[in-house]
Amino acid sequence: MIGRLNHVAIAVPDLAAASAQYRSVLGAEVSEPLEQPEHGVTVVFVSLPNTKIELLHPLGAESPIEKFLERNPAGGIHHICYEVDDIQAARDRLQQEGARVLGDDEPKIGAHGKPVLFLHPKDFCGTLVELEQA
Ligand code: CO
């Protein structure tokens, strides 16, 4: 059911330092920071040949990244995002299998303008999983 790995999201305490590290030390193609107030994050996109890394930093008081960084002050992998062809069908199938969808079960428009859902980390090996309609 799941398709390509769309991105790996890494929460970082210092976006400029993380961007510089990916650009200079790892030699990656790194975007300028993009504020996404509706998601409570500032994002830097790292383009790799086969997927993306998203460096996330809290934006605003209600950021979902803030608590994560309190628990992981040096930063850490926040979630991974898999593509699916049909997000409603994917949700229905996963719920039948007993997986929990975060929020109100309805797909939201995500950071790339496409419908997304998040799955409970306790149901997936301790990893927060985002599904994005391809
Ligand atoms: Co994401």
C-alpha cells in the first residue's frame, strides 16, 4: 500500500546551523527557510536524489515541534512520510487493522499542499508516520 518515501522530518534547535551542516559538511542542496505558520514550523528542504529531508524548527507558541525539542534538545527524527495513492482508502484499511489516526480522522492539507494524515507512533515501531496522497 505505501509507496515512495516522501521525506524524513528532523526537528532541529538551530535551523541556520543545521542548514549550514547539510549544505557544507554533507554537500546537499538546501533551500532557504520557509515559514509555515499554519503548521507551526519553519522548514528547510534538503533535496536528495531519491527523497527529501525536512529540517523543522518551531514557529509560534503552539508549535507541535516545541515539546519534541524539549524532550530532545539536540534535535532528532520527528516523523517519516510515505506516499499513498488514495489517502481515504489507506486510512480505512489502517483503521480496520487497528491503527490509530491522530486528530479527527480526516486528512488535512499538509506542508506540500496535499492531503496528509498522521498515525500514532505507538502503533508503528515508535515512529510518527505521515501519509501523503501522492
Ligand atoms: Co512531514
